[in-house]
Amino acid sequence: KYAENMYYFSELALTLNAPENGTAPTDSRWRPDQRLMENGRWDEANAEKQRLEEKQRLSRKRREAEAARATEDGTPYDPYKPLWFERRKDPVTQELAHVYKGGYWESKEKQDWSLCPDIF
């Protein structure tokens, strides 16, 4: 309450992180540490942030180990790919960029998030 007075946030800035029903479970607005922080539960938020970061590290290490095993065995390995974006060279800048490839809005309409990983 009254955060706009304390932090000089605009009304838009105050609402950007508001949860929205029907979004993907991977939407950053569902981050449990963020929700705890916004509710003033700082110690719990810090502990939750540490848990999430460790979960991310373990996931990355697991992917790296799988890739190493595949290289050793000579078997194909399909690296991690974002669900709704793909890396493409920008025709103007010639730099690699993540470009939306579709699927999110269809999943949202059907409320089918079965492809989403458990990141929280």
C-alpha cells in the first residue's frame, strides 16, 4: 500500500507484476520468492530464492552431464530449447535473437500447459 509514494512507482509499474490467471506456470509473475517478497516476508523470500537458484543449477548440471554422456557414447543429444522462441539471425543487425515461434497463445486458449517444465 502506498508504494508509489515511497518508491515513486507509476501506476503502470505497480501493476506490471500483478498475477494474471490463466498464464503459463512458468510465467515469472508466479515466482514464489517474488510473491513472498511483495508480501513483506523477506526471510522466507530469501530462502525461497536460494532454493530456486539451486534447483536451476541442478537442472543445468543435469543437462550438461547428459550432453557429455551423449558425446562420449556418440549418441545424438537434443539440447534444451525454449518452448515458444527460437534463435535466429536478425536480418537487420545480423545478431542472434530469440524470436517468437508460436504456440503460447494456443496453449493459453486451451489452458494446456503440459509442455511447461516445473521451474518453481
